Amino acid sequence: MENNNTTVKVKSLAEKAILVSINIGTFSVNKKDKKQSQETANNVGGSTDYIRVNKSLLRNKATAAVVSFSQKMRLDFYSKTAAWGNDGNRIIKIANYAKVKSELEDNVRKFLDLVDEASNEYQTIIDNDFYVERKSLGVMFNRADYPSMSSFRESFYAKVNVAPVQDNDFRCNALSNEEIQEINKSIEDNIQSAVKNAEMDVLHRVSDKLNHLVNRLQDFDSKFHTSNVNNVCEIIREVRELNINDNKKISDTLDSIENNICGMNAENIRESASERADAIIKTKASIEKISSVMEDFAF
């Protein structure tokens, strides 16, 4: 059955939503050692298709810090945006763009500060002629594995990209009206599919938190914390801003779950069996509600 809740006017969506992506690169500290892989495979009568020997080129703290922060950047980016297609783009409301852009750019600045520290440390490693690396890798050390200072620095990058949502008003004088209509129909179908994907994305986020909550409530041997409830309420606030189509069914579902969950008192749940039982009932009801909505949005 066609879900009318998900149908959008493409031009209207293009006016209220925007696509955002982030490109992040770091120096790869792990590298396959082809020679050792071949020797190991020969020793055990195996194949390098299955046997690979990897080595860590660097174990310095500054480079590790950049890599760790880059992973945090990606998670932050995903949490502030909704899924959109398979090209790396994510979607947000234009109304939230300034706030999200500011937070992303703040992360980029922190990333580049860490790159400065990693570059300074790498220069020290070069100046010491890779003493630690030579000693630690032994016969597996290969100076050719290590880039110049400038190449090392250039391997790190972080950039936020912004693009409009493509509308279905493709024009081309070289094509027939029928061909243009076919292209516009394809564009619109892709947009509708991407919107549904974005809506399923935000629903899954809430569902995951609810399932974690009910598991904690049903685990009578572990202590129940206020954060178990707050995590659900926080994700509800986040995904409200990611309801790019202003889908009323999603909004109503979030309202219902918020009313069920966000009034729970962790202390009362810990001390009262009846309060805990009531919390379990409400959480299960919320899970059933969001599961029902997700079925409507399923492809």
C-alpha cells in the first residue's frame, strides 16, 4: 500500500532541506607487508589471498589522537544528520543548517589543531631517523613506507560540503518532452525513496534506544540509572529536528513516546516493583507503536 505520509513535493523539499557531506582523511598507520605475507604463506603452505601480515608504521600518540577524533567527527556528523542516498550525502533542515554547520566547522578546527600536533611529532620522528620504528619493526622496517613531511601532512584533511536537494525540473532542448518527463520522473522517484530512507533512519534511532531501555528495565540484577531514560528523551529531541518532511505521523509517534517515557523516575523504578512493571509496560507499548509506524515506512 502506498504510504501517503512519505510522499513529498520535491520543490517544497528543496526549499526546506539541504544536503551535507563530510570528507575526512587520515594517514594510514597500518600497512600490509607483502614480503612477510609471502614468506608466512610459503612457510605454512598457504596463499597470500588468505594470509596477510600487517604492520603498524607509527604508534605515536599524536597521530592516534587525530585518527580517534576523526572517528568522533563522523559519529557527530551522523547524529546531526539523516540518511540520504548512497553517495555520502546526508540531509538536514535548512532551518538547522547554521547550527549544524557551526558545530561541524568547530570539529574541523579541532581536527586541524590535532593534525598540527601530529605533524610536529612526525617531524621529530624523522629527525630521529625513525629510531623507535626501526627497533620495533626489525626486518619489517622499510623507510619507503614513510612519506615526506609534506605528504604526511597532506594525508590529513576534513571538509564539509553542502549541496541543494535536486528538484524534478530537468530541462534540455536536445531531448524530447517524453524523455525529459521520464528523467524528471526518475529524479522524483529517487527523492521519494531517499525521503523514506531518511525517515526510517530516524525511526530506527528511537527504536534502538527503546529496546535498550526495556532490556535495562527487565534486568532486575543491574542498577537502573536516570541516563537510561534520558537517552531516549535526548534522541527524541534530536530526531525531531531531522523530520525533514515534517511528517505528522512521525511527530505524533514521537509525542506519544515522549509522554510515555520522559516522565519516568529512575529512583521510583529502582525502589518500587509496581513502578518498574508500569515502566516496562509503557516502554513495550512505545516499541510496538514505533514498530507499527516503521512497517508503514518499510520499502
